[in-house]
Amino acid sequence: MKVKMLQQHNGEGQFPTFPKDTAVTLTGEECAEFLHWYPCEIDGHQTYIPDTFISDGVLTRDYNPTELVQNAGDLLTVNEIVNAWLFATNESGQTGWIPAEICITH
């Protein structure tokens, strides 16, 4: 599926890909704006994670929390949809997360 950005998204920095079975510590309550997402610490990095990616305090799959930095009008290819966020690839081949609410199907 292709989507078009409706507004700019700046992201929260670059992260490494954390392998399955890496320890995750939840550091707060569920995000009010994005249900099923939690603030956490993974290998010394502060970020967010969907609850379906953790079990018994470890990652259930490889996970990279990097958000794409995109401008309004940019086109993305959606690879996965997880709790109101899109894991997508931009036209330069970079992958990352974008909130679905700022995109429209193209």
C-alpha cells in the first residue's frame, strides 16, 4: 500500500535494530495518544514500543524504533501497520515508523 504524507514528521532520532530476545524495561504507562504503545528502555536507549512486540520483558521479534523524517507530500510504501503507526519505506529506501493519522492512501 502507498501513502502520501499530509504534514511534516520530524521523528525522535535514529536507533539501532534490537534483536529478538533483547531485554525491554517499560518505563511508564500506556501512551494516551497512541494506545498499546509504551515508553521503554532497550539496551540503554529511551524509546517507545507496541505491547505486541514484548513478552516477559524481552522482544518477541527484531525491532527498530526509528521514525522516518518526512515532508508533506512525500510518498511511502507501507510494510506493516501496528496500533495506529505505519512501518514504511520512503522513496530513498529508508525504513521507519510514521503515525498513520498524518498519512492518506495514495
